[in-house]
Amino acid sequence: MLWSFVVLSAVFNGGHTSPTQRPWTRSGAIEGIPCRFSNAGRTADCLGGQLESVPWSYFPSTLEDIDLSYNKLQEIRSEDFRRLPRLRVLNLQYNNISRIDDDAFGNNNLLERLNIFNNSLKEIPASILTSLLNLKYLYMSNNLYKRATLSEGFSRLAKLQVLSLGGPLVEGLKREDFRPLMKIKLKGFAIKCSSNLSYYEPGSLRIVQTEQMGFDMAIDQRPGTLLHMLQDLANKSFSAIQFRNLFEFTYYTGDEDIFQGLGDITAFQLVFHRGKFNENLLRMALTNLQVAPIKRLRFQYIDFARSQKFSDSGAKSSITDLKLEKLDLWYISNPDILRFDWRFTWFNKVKQLSIGYVYFNSVPCDAWVEMSGVEVLDVSNNRLRDDYIFNKLCNYRGSMTSLHTFNMSTNELTSLRDLSALTRQFHRLQVLDFSHNQLGSAESSRGCIWQRNITTVIAHHNQFTTEALACLPTTVHFLDLSSCNLDQLNVTYFEKAINLKELLLSDNKIKFIPSRWESPSLFRLALDGNSFGLISKESFQHMPGLSHLRAGNNPYHCTCELHAFIEDTKTKGRVNLTDWPENYKCYHPEQFLNTVISRYLPSEVACDVRLVIIISVATTTAVILILMLICYIFDLPWYTKATYQIIRAKYRAHKERAAGEAGPFAYHAFISYSHCDADWVREQLLPCLENNRNPYRLCIHERDFMPGRWIIDNIIENIESSHKVIFVLSRHFVNSEWCNYELYFAQQRAMGKTFSDVILVVKEPIDPGSLPSKYCKLKKMLSTKTYLEWPQQANQQAFFWAQLRSVLGKPTRHSTRSKNSSIGGHSLKEPTGPEMADPDGGAEYVKDEMFNGRQIPVVASGSGDKSSQVMRCQLDALQLVNFAVRMLCCCTKACSRGTERVDKMSRQLEKSIEGLITIFHSYSSKEGDKHKLSKAELKTLLQEELTDFMAGCSDASAVDKIMTDLDENGDQQLDFQEFVVLVAALTVACNEFFEGSCKN
């Protein structure tokens, strides 16, 4: 059995079949040592960590399994494993351990497996076994001790099952070496000796009781030793016996039959591993095996050669009665071993013949006839080609009469036609394996005729075309075409393969599932790892017997059809998705990429068109009805109409104000009231707010609306030109349509802000609940905003007016011009401060709101004469300058556009203005921008036009200071608007000077 050889190999190699180190990971590692801990602190993996000593201080006391193999350990000390009372498995192989303290395992009574294979121990460490009474597996071969003698301490290891010992320095075996094992029944025993065996005392192995026996010793110098060894094993039964490197350096050339004792040994399997065999030695072994009760024979990694003095017995072979259940010929250096005596008769009574890695390049015609007893033939892994195994000149009739299974996998076969011709006469052939070849081309897959008994075809890892499927046997019950590069299926073949029950098509490139795919007997189907993305209930409707389906790892399009298939499959339970759900993921659409299909749950609406239509019609109808109801309840047509009026009015106002922007607020408040409350407004409200020392400017429609304009335009523009809006609320106000407009427009102006600019004056009590629905905002303000209520008692009215004035704020004395009136109104913005002196002392300024905070120079000279004192104007005089400058600017713009004129201006004043403009442009056009004065142009203008002014100025930097004071935008130039400030200031100063002269 295969497991027997695996166990023996593990014994010889110290429990490890390969010294290859595992890749290191830091998962579960402790900082400072190259060990990985797992299994809740019960396992430590320190393999290949370059450790020079046992890191015992880092080991938790819960450890049960430690792997310290492939390190650089040199000794095992008493404290290394003292803290690990639960330790059961300890691997120390492949280190350089030369010393182990006697009490190194004194506290490890539970230890069951100890591996010290391939170290540098010079003596068998018998003293360490004192406390290891539970030891079951002990590997200590391949060390440097010279004798294999066991101490009496081994007799106490009653639970011992596997023992390997010996090494390259053990020169031989003595009869007393293994006496302590007399009463211990082992499952495996292996002994290794020197390549130059010096002695072997007969009876050395007789006392060993084991199921499996392994020898690693070369008898090149003493070939007769094998006779004594076989005599020691006589009359015993073994599951496996292995001879390793029986002849390590030379081929046996003696005449003595050294295998004579094989006939007396009962073993299930005999293995010859490595070593040199020639024809004579092989014939000796096979001759004795003909009478030996051994069922399986294996030659592997054998260096085979022809014998120089091989004696051919003539027409009849010397090996004709080799009865074996299985014969394995693996990794043989010379394919001549197949016909070592120039015949193939030694295969005649072998039931299972496996020939691997022999690389033979031909099969003679008589070989097929001689293998008449072979039931299972395995010629995989031999690089066979079509002409190596199939000879068109051979007559295969009557050959391989017992063959049931034929394995030709992992070769270089290309022709299905030749393969069918080879096996056509194998009448009992049922299982055919030609996987891992190059079969499946269309040219070499025509005219195939197969044996009708073939039921199983294993053909994965080939290169099949769709046409080549027609060349496969149609009698199959099982067909494996995985990884064959198929991109589509031949439906015609599956219609003919009526007995097909299991079909494996994994890891191909199948792009779609044919809708006409009929396979009535199929019950197991594998389609995973292909390229199709669509699958539905109709895909397998012609497979009534299908019960197991594996279709994961495909680029599925998550659609309603796929969801319906999955739901139908789970609901009915007829088909079992064997790899559901982890291997089923969405590939398309992109938003569902890598989504597990089990979580793809589309709604019924998305998958049922009829339901979508019904819901759409119902939803549309409901929305229309709801909108109609909302319009009816909240008077939406009225709001729509009002919004339309606002937009129209703002558009007209924008066109009319295209020439400039609006200035500050023209009114302190806009009064909204019903015409029925007009008497109260005229007799009470206006006199108390307008006829006092600090009057407010109020806007009422009767007096201040611009005649001839749209009413809506007047309402909107005056509300926007007013700082606050006062609503006089009464029952008449609620019933007034225009009052409602005014309230709505005031709300729109306050959109996104608080309603602090809206003042509610309740003239008579109003119940908010009785207001119409379109007054929802007014209802909210009445319930959330503090309002003023007009008292009926006369003694309380004075307090009402004080409250109203405090809400309106303190009125200002400065005037501006209203948009709708020809008279000036008071500005609602206070001056920002009194006179401000320049730090250099060259000029004084007043900051005025009419010029957007511009500083106006009052004195431009540093002299101390009378004229400079007169030029220090007071704040009230400067208010006139504001008005004068604005008028000059307006006139300038009018003259430049030629489209407007200021009414009622005298002709002489017009000439003065025209002269002022002409003088400015005569100097500004000399250099640079012709509409602006540079510093040099300004200096020239002052010197030539204001000679006396400049003569009376003692400050040499006066022009620079004037330039800096007037240059509002900092461009080092003066436009006309900046220049005219100087003229206005000088004009006011001169006027006061003349007024003072007249008085004096």
C-alpha cells in the first residue's frame, strides 16, 4: 500500500519527507523571536528561524507542540523545556545538537513524539528517556554515534510505536544491540548503517517485532550480509519492507543468489529504493519473488544497467510466474528494465502495472500480448508520443484481454484517432485516462471508432476544439473535459451520449449555455470557472435528471433572469448548487461588481414589466391628484401669480436701473394698510413719526407711489427701498388683495433671513385661526414674533409710540434722493465719525456715506494764514459739498452720454460746468490715459489754473499729498470724479470766505 511506503520514508527522514523550509510570516509572532504561535497558545512554529538556543523564556506554559527544526541549536539544556509540562510533540531535527542534559525532559512526562534526526549526537541519549514513559515516536537516526546498541532504558518505553536509529558512522550490527526491544511491538523500525558495512552478526534483527521494516545500508563490500538479514526476517509477517541503497556504489557481479531467503518472508509490499541493479541481480530478486508471498513490488529511483555476462535462457524467459497484485517501476534510469531478459513475460501475471518516469520510446508488438493479465495499466509521465505507443504494423487483436483501466495521462499524445485505433481491440476496457496531453485538434480527431464498453473518459487539460468533441466515445457515463480550452459546446455529441450521467466542464472558456442542450440522463454537471454570464431557468430545461450543479466562478450578469433561476432552484430543491453561495459573484453591472449573488435581491418591480406599468400609472395619477389638492388647499395659483408679478417687476426695474446701482434706503419704513384704515394712518401714525424733531421718512401708496407706473412695480420697488416694512393688521387688511401682495413681497425680500425688518402693528384684535390658508406665513409670525398692539386707552398710546420708535431705530439727519420723488430724503445711515486728521498734518478729512466712506480733503495747504483757517469747514457745511459733488457727477455722466440732462439748471451754471470739464480734459490728454490726470498733469493744472492757491502753499509736498488724498482707487491717477472733489471743497471754502468777508 502507498501509505506503507510513506510511513517508511518518514521513518528514514526523521518524520519529515522534505527539508524545504516553509515561508516565514509574522502572523502570531512575538517581538524578538522568529516563532509563530497558534492554536490558542498550544503550538509554536520556530522552523528555520536561525536560532542558536531555545527561546524558552518566551514560551507560554500552555505549549503542546513545538517545531524547532532547521535551526542552529547546539545543545538542549535542562531549563529549556522545564516550564512546559503539557508538551507532547517536539521536533529538533536538522540542527547541530551535540549534547542533551540528562534532565532536559524531566518535566515533560506527556511527551509522545521526539525527533532529533540529523544532528551531531555522539552517543544514543539513553539518559533522557528516564521520564519519557509516554513516548510513542522516537526519531534519532543520522547522528554521529558509532554503535547502535540500546540501553536497558528502552525496555521501559512500552508505548513506543516507531523507532529510527543509526547513522553514517555505525559500522555494523550486533546480536545484543536491540535486546531491550524484545517485548515491544513496533509499527515501524528503521536502521541506518555506514556505507561501508563492516560486520553483521546473524540474529541481530531476529528479536525486533515490527509491522514495517526499513534498511538503509549498503552491502557493496559484504553482499552475503543480505542472506543473514533475510534469515533473521524469515517466518515473520510485515506490511512493508524497504531496502534503501542496497548497492550504493557498485553493481553486483557475483554468482551467489543473495535473495534466497525472500521465499520465507511474508510481506504485503517490498520496496527497493535507490541503489544499483543489473540484469543478473534483478533476475535473482524476481526469481525468488515468484515463490514469495509478496503482493506488491516497487522499484524506484533505480540505476539499472545491462549485465555483461547475462545468460539468456533461449526462447523461454526465466520469469514466467511472477504473481503480483501491483508492480511499480518509477524513475528508472534505463528503460531497458522493461525487457531485461529481452522478453515481457514477467508482466504476464501482474494485475496492476505502473510505469512512470521511465521515458521509453517504443512498445514492441509482443509486449501487448504478454500483458494479457494486466487489468490496470498506468504509463503516465513518460513523454509518450502517438508513434511510441501505437504501431500501425502491429496486430492488436486478442491483446490486453483483461485490461479494465488504461492511464496515459501526462504524455505528449496528439491524435484521438490513433488512440481509438489502439484501444479498439481492448474488449474489457472501461476507464480511459488521457488527461494532460495535447489531444483535441480537429484534424486528428476524425474517424474515431471506440470500444463500446468504455464508460469513463478522463480528458482534462487538453486542447479540444468544438469539432473534436464528436470524436469522443458516446457510451460514456462519466466525462471530464475540464481545462480543455473549450469556448462552446457541441450539442450534437451530447444528444448522442444518451448514457452520460456526470459531466465536468470546469475551467474552460464557454461563453454561453446552449438552449437546445439535451442530456436526459445527466444528474451531475460542473460548469464553474468559465466565461458565461447569463443563466436562466430555460438553460437546463432539457435535463430532467439534473440534481447537482456546480457553476460558480463565472462572470455573472446580475439580472432578473439570474435571480429567478436562483430562487427557482432554491425553492423547488430539484437542483443542488454544490458550490453555493461563496463562488457566485456579480461581474456586471459595475455597481454590483464582486457582490455575492445571494445578496443580490432585486425588487419585484424591477423584474416584472407589468407591475412597473401598473405602479407607474397609479403613481402618476396619485401625484396629479395630490398636486391638485395642494393647489386647492394652499391657494397655489395665487402664489404663482404673485411670483410671476415679482419677476416681471424686477425685470422692468433692472432695465430702468441699467444706468447705475441703487443707493441707500430711501425710506425708513414702508406702510402697508387697507384703505379702510387710511384715516388712522394719516391722523395717528404719520403725524407721530414724521412731525417731530427727528422725523422718519415713511412711504405710503397714496403719497409716494410714482404716478403712471405699474402698481406691482411701485409696491416692489418701494418695499425694497425701505429699511423696514410696517403692516397695519386689521380685518380689513386680511380682506385686501393688495395688502396680501405687499405681505407676500415683504416675505420674499426676507427670504433666507430673519423677519426683523417686518413690524406687525395689530390695530384691532385678529384670531390667527380665522386667517385664510394663503396667510400661513402671517399665522406663523403672529404665533412666533412679538408684535405691537394699538391700545384703545389714550393713556397707553404714548408707550406704543415709544415702542414703535425703538423698533424703527434712530433716524438720521443726512439726506439722499428718493427714486420716486424729486425732493431729498434723509439717509438711513449715520456718519461714521467726526473729522479725522491726517497724521502728517498736511490735510484734514471728513468721512461721508454719500461717497461710500471716501475721505474728502478739507484743507490741502499747510499754511497758517486766514484763507487756510477759513478752509477748515464744519461738518454741516460739508453736507452741502456732498450734494454738490453728486450733482456734478450726474452732470458729467449726462454730458458724456449725451442722453440725459438735469432739469431746471441755469445757462450760466451749464457754462461753468462745461468749462470745468474742458479744463480737466485739456490737461488729462497730454500724456497717458486721456481721461485721467497723472501727478505731473495735476501739478501743471494747479500751477496754471490755481496760481494764488499754489503760491500761498508753503508745503513742498502739497501736490503729492493732494494726489494721495484724492486717488481713491490707488492707481496713481485722478479721474474726473476724483478730481471734482477738490473743486467742490475749494468752492465751499471760497463761499464761506466770501460770506465772512461780507459780514465783516
